[in-house]
Amino acid sequence: MSEIRDVVIIGSGPAGLTAAIYAARASLSPLVIEGEPSSTSDQPGGQLMLTTDVENFPGFPEGIMGPELMSNFRSQAQRFGAKFITEKVTAVNFENRPFEISVGNDKYLTRSVIISTGAQSLMLNIPNESRLIGHGLSTCATCDGFFFRDQEIAVVGGGDSAIEEAIFLTRFASKVYLIHRRDELRASKIMQERAFQNPKLEFLWNNEVAQINGDQKLDGITLNNTITSEKLDLKIQGLFIAIGHRPNTDLFKGHLELKDNGYLVTLPDSSRTAIDGVFACGDVQDDYYRQAITAAGSGCMAAIDAERWLEEHGH
């Protein structure tokens, strides 16, 4: 605890690991507290650890596996001197300087902090779900839609995000079912109008997913009608869950400003939070793009912002 570090990065994934690469190359000797492998939220490597093929990250024309991409990020950061702790931050103290970061009984003092704890997709919490992520089941249409060209797929949800994903997926799929547990959408009127006018979209009202079928790969789903309890087997090749996202910001409640949806607030065109010396990047503060490449870009921003802030303050 006696050593005061220049920067501690909380969380990994594309944002945190890119911040680590840039901070390490700037000779800031960053300490990355990357999370616990058993965690369902801010696990080391972020959400890409739950994906298979990544085909939209620049520089990999043949695609790359999500875990391999994150392993490469991590190795690159280590090469330049970043240090890693594979545990979870349990408390933060931004009231005093230097800041205090607690990991169980251990405490780390630091002049600046970069927060990159990411977000998690809300799931249905039914059997087979976690096992089939990346094997026909997805939470990101822009990431995985291309894999389902000329196939029949389904989207679960009724808000703007679900409608937007469903419409996007009609570019690739032969047919897209939209499954909603009610008989009307929560989405905005303009999004609803676009959806109702799309000939490739079919709405399955008053239905919820009761079962996800398949062993190694998704092999269809079983629906339950919320009014009649009637079961319906739907033979589809892909299932997209679009019922929302939850940022991993519980640790920072009462310490930093949060949006109404729980995401961290940063200054416009910056990674700076309202607390001088505390920065945030990636999906923990981005509720719009939520892509690996934009997360990596904001990680670069955070490292540069932190480096310049430290220099301004004589460090």
C-alpha cells in the first residue's frame, strides 16, 4: 500500500487493455485489476471472451476468435510493462488523494484511475443460454448478423434496441421473427412503423422463450404463449436476445455521476468524469455504440487523457 502508482485500470476488455497498452508505452507502469474468471459480469477480457468468431475487428481479414483477440491485447500490454491482478475490486475511495482501490484486504494507492468495467447484456436466464452463446445465440446483431445470411432467425425484445436489431438482421436473414411477451411494443412509434412495414419481419405476440434447444449448436427454440400457455416449436438457426444492457457500475454508485440508465457520465468528447483524475472508457460509459473497436478507441482516449492529466499535475 505504500507505493503510489500513476494509474490503476479497473477492468479489462478492449477498452481497459487498450488503455493499458497506451499507458504502459507512456512509461506509466499501469496496474490492471482485470476481474475474476468466475464473474458473470466483469470477467477478464470482457464480453469478447463469450464470443467465437470476430469478423468486424480491423486487421483480421479472416476473422479471429474473441478470446484469442483479447489474449493478444493482454500480451501486448504485458510486453510494454503493464502489471495484472486477476481479482475483483471490492471498493473505491475517490474522496482522498491519492485514490484508494481495495481488492479484498489489499489496498492500492494511485494518482489516477481508468474505469473500464464494461457492461453485460441482460439475459433470459434459462437453461442452455450461456452454453450456446456464440453458437447460434447472440446479443449483438451488428457483430453476428452476417453469419446468418439466408437463414431464419429470431429476436427477443420489444424496445427500440430489439426493433433496430430485427430490422438490421433482415438485411441478411431470409426471415426474422420478433418475439415479445406482450401484445404491443415499447419501441418508439417511428421504429414500430418501420418494423411493421418490413416484409421479412413476423411478430409473435404474447410469447416468451421457454426453452433453447440444441447441444453444440442452436437447433431451434420452444415458445410459451403468455395467455394460453400453448407451446410452439420454432425451427430457427439464430437467436438474438435484445432485452437491454446493464453497465457494471455498482461499485461506483455514490462516488461518480451516473446516467438514468446506470452508465457512467463522462465529459463530451472526453473520458474525464466529474472527479479530476478519474477517467472512464468502453461500455461502462458508452450506451450507444457498444462495439469492441469503439471501446478500444475510448481506451486509447482514456490513457492519453490520464497521461496529460498527470503531466499537468507534475507527475
